[in-house]
Amino acid sequence: MTGFSDSAQAMSLVAFSTVATITLLLCVMTGPDRDDLDEFYTGYSSLSPMRNGLAIAGDYISAATVLGTGGVIALYGYDGVVLALSTALSLMLLMFLLAEPLRNAGRFTMGDALARRMPGRGVRMTACVVTIAALLPLMLVQLAGTGQLLAFILGFSGDSLKTGCIIGLGAMMISYAAIGGMKGTALIQIMKIVMLLGSGAVVAVLIMSRFDWDPGALFDTAAEKSGVGSAFLQSGLEFAGSPHPRLDMISAQLAVVLGGACLPHVTMRMYTASSARQVRRSMSWAVSSVVLFVLVITVVGFGATALIGRAVIAQEDPQGNTAYLLASRAAFGADVSTAETLLFTTVTTALFLTLLASVAGMILACANSLAHDVFAARVHEMSERREMMLARLSALAVGVPAIVLATLVQHRSLQPLVTLSFCLGASAIAPALVYSLFWRRYTRTGLLCTLIGGSLVVVLLMPGTNLVSGSPFSAFPEADFNWFPFTTTGLVSIPAGFLFGWLGTLASGRRKSEEQRRQYEAVEGWILAGAVRKGG
């Protein structure tokens, strides 16, 4: 039993419909009113630092982050808190290391940033393939999660209804990306992050009030109700069954820290800032929002275990994805007033909006890359009108297969897909960005080796992890082809990504490296300081 009353379910359904209608209208109203690429891809860089920062945080905190991190905290305590802190650290790394050079080097897409030094269709097309490969698994997770979440909240269990939810909401998300462009999706991200943090903070306050504002009492009760005692408040519970628990945890944290903020739907928001100062201020707002989210999700996660018990959470969902909702419901106690029902509806609507906004941002990043890096790069003088039409059609071309695949994977464990996205971000995209923005001798061969080699290592190792087979909670629990000793590929694939880039550059020869160094020095002031960038 979820304990959600009929009135809460009815109010949630009305709220979902209202939010869907309003957000679609806002996308139509704020979307580009003429064929202007700058408006579609960056919204004319017209967002204020606060709004852009909230949009970055909105893109960064996906539904998988909210539900997944909340679940890990509720089931594994200390290890979940470390995961939540890793997400904040990842955005801080982006802020201090990559945000300004990315904004200076890029125009619309990651392909732009990489091709600044190494022009050519090969670089752009590889960047597009890696962009889609890294974001498609996350899109499937959000879309498949939509059907499960609505079924859980609204109390239906039919597969056809879940599939209908995935198709209907998928169509809406394609519309957001195609109609609203960067400005329209930014508006939805801002609404989502404000609602998510606002409702989450109220739930966290209610949970703390149940424990007389004593964090120690909350943690102790959670440890007691976890069934594992003090181990709940110590490192190692999540990876206790692994042959190398410490190394496994380091591998997972590396993937989150290096991969999370380098994913293309997050980095594309860097190009919407009008100057280096604006991108710094935007990132300050984004990091502050994510730190607040970490505090909220920690309290709500521990609150779920303390109020309901770890066994009940695991029974509802072995991955703990419903812990956030269960904690929100349990925070009100046995008798739920109309005001509390309204608050719970706000929480569910915030999660619903998080699902919508997350996928819309990812579809937009993939569509932009497909239109700008693949199609527009083939034609030297493509008109802006034609490129915008291609970008909108690309949203359809990316979104429809994502919907079809999501309906196929909805009954499987989705954790391998989340891990795959983060590992691709950490093993292919992060090394490529670091090398191309800061290493003078980096060559085109080195870049292609980084993107292709890093991605291949992840794709080859991932099927051998226990997330795919060999455990009761894996995607294929009936099979066992688990040979890789770690849950994530990070410990092997991240060094491999950097190594491939270095070896590829060495293989290019000294003459090519010297030529590349001279080319880099010609744009170094531009990339590192925005010295020549218009408006910078």
C-alpha cells in the first residue's frame, strides 16, 4: 500500500494536466518567433545570471537524480550521501574548470567547442554520435520512469496504461524541444527547479519537526529502522556484495564527479551566457541550487528510512526510486489535512515536471547537435530557416526512437542505463573537453581517439557488470554473464579515455603536434579569457 488517498490521486491528476497545458503554452509563447538560429539555440543569451543558473541546475538535476539518489540514501545511508555530494562536486568542477573556456570556445553545441581548434566534419559527426550515445540512455530512464511514477501515484497497474503515459508524455517533450528551443526549455527548467526545491524544502522541514529538529535523532532512528544498525551510517553498505567494495565505490564516484556535469545537455547551457562574467554568476546560482538540493534529498532520504523502514521501501521498489514520494507522504502522519494533500500534490507535480523538463533538455541537446554538427556542416551555406527546420525535425528523429525504446525497457532495471550515461560522460566527453581546451599539442587524431576509444571501452565493459546480469536487481536477473569486478566502468574507462587521447596525439607525429600548438596559440586568448569574443 502506498497510502495515497483518492483525493491526493485526483488532485495529482488535475495538477499534472494543468502543468502540462501551461508549460506547452509557455513554450509556444517564448519560442522563436522567426527563423533565427541564435534565438533557437541560445535564446539570444538573454537570460539573466539567476535565470540561467536555475536553468542549468534544472538540466543537471534530472528525475533519475532525484528518485535514484533519494533511493540510494534511503537504502544505503552514508553511501547515498556521498553520491549526493558527488553530484554537487561535479557541478563545482564544471564551474571552476570548464564553464568559461566552454562558453568562449563554443557557439551552439559541443561540436562547436571541439571544432574551434580542429575544424572538420569528422570531429563534428563524432561529437554528435557521442552526444546521442551519452544522452539516449538517460532519456530512456526518464521516459520509462514516467510510466512507473504515474502508475505508482495514481494507483493503476496496467501495462497498456503505462505505455500510453510514456507515448503521450514523450510526444509532449518532443514538442517542448521543437517549439520552445533554448528559451522555452529554460523556462520549464526554472519552473521545475523552483517547485522541486520549494516543495522538497517544506517536506524536509516537516521531517525535521518530527524529530524535534535534531539531526542526530533522525540519523539514529534511520539506522535503527534500516535493519543493519550502525553499518547504515558507515561507508561500504551499497557495495558490500562486491569483490572490491572500496574500489567499487571510488569507481562509481569518479563516474559521477567527472561525468555528471560534462553531459551535453548541461554544457549547452554555457553557450547561453552573454559574457565570461555572466557564466560565472550563472554557475554560482546553479551550484547554490544543487547544494540546497543535496541538503533536502539527504533529509528526505533518511526521513524515508526513519519513518517507514528500509524493508518497506525496498518492497515497493528494490532500487528505492519511490522513497522520495513515500517520505513525502509519511511526513504528514496518519491524518492528512487538505493543506497537506495540496502539499503532496505539489511534490508529485514537481517530480512530474522534472521528468518533462529533463527529457526536453536532452532531446534539445541531441537535436541541436544533429542539425548543426551533421546536417548544417555538410552544406557550407545552409539558410537559417532550413537549419531551424532541420533542428525541429531532428527533435522528432531523436524523440520517437527514444519513446519506442523506453516502452521496451520499462520492465527492466534502469540503473545500467543511468550508469552508462555517466560513464560515457566521464570516459569520452570529459577527457575530450579537458584536452581540447587546455592541451596545446592535442591533435585531431588524439581527439577522435579520445571520443571513440573512451566510448568503446565503456560499451564493451558495461555488459560485464553486475548491473546488467548476475544479481537479483540487475536488468537481466535470469542470466549471468557478469565478469567485470566493478559496478561501474569508471576505474578502467576514465584513465583509458585520457590514455587514448595522449596516444592518438603521439601517433600524429611531432610535426602535426607543433602545427596544432601554433593553431591553439592563435585562439588561446579567445578560449581561456574570451579576449576576442564579441560581447565577451
